[in-house]
Amino acid sequence: MQTERRKHRRFKVQDIAFAVINPEPVKLVPILDIAMGGLGIYVDGGAKWVNHSPKLEIMVADCSFYLDSLSFEIITSFRAFPGDVSNMINGRRYNLRFSNLRPVQKARLKYFIRNYTHSGLKFQFLRRFRKLLHPIWPNRHSELSCNLGAWQGLH
């Protein structure tokens, strides 16, 4: 039996979430899973540009969450196939480790894990309840979301 070497539990991403990697031009890649220590992403084909990017951002497709300036290092990379079998393009899975996270970034990352991953029935229930209350209880973490200039390389 193999023992788990990870320091932090890994969670599959529930909603459509992307890592925004900032070489020119900006690349959006799907997040497969995430933990407090890092994340796994899927990249189509030969993505040498991942090695040349010092920071990444996390965003959710509906603009309800955005976290920027996360320093990272590549831990592993291996050949993988996408989850969608209709897309048979060879790709690579990259496992990235976060480095030098500030306390604010750690808090926002915890928020993301609690609200945008398959992390248990408790959080799924709370998320559904929050959606019901959305008109009277706004999402206080979305003020930085959807700065379209950021994804077009205008910032």
C-alpha cells in the first residue's frame, strides 16, 4: 500500500474554472483539480509557454471568482487525454505548486475550494442555498471579477 505524499487534500473543480497563464498572448487552460498547495491543469499539445510564465490567475467562467498573481512552479508534467472523449487531441497534465502565497491569497484560495469544488455535501448544500439568496445576499468576493481587459492583455 502506497502512502499519500501530499500535504494538502486535492479537490476536483466543480464549475468551469480556468487558470489564466500570462505569456503573450494570454492562455486560458482548464483546472482539473486544486489544493491549498497547488493545482492540476490540462494543456493541449506542446505548451512550452507554461515553462516561461512566472504567475497565474484563477477565474470562473461566470465571473463569480477571480484571483491573480499566484506564483507557481511546475512539479510534474505527463501525457494525458482530455476528459471529453470527443476531443482526442493529445495534451499534457501539469501539476503546479503555489509558492509564496500571501495571507489574502490563501484566504481567497480557501474560498475557491469551499465554493467551486466537489468538497462534500455540506458545501454543495450551502452553495445551493447561497444561490437562492443571491438577490438579497451578493457575492462579496466578485468585485475583481470579469476585468475583460486582463484577459485581452490590456492591463
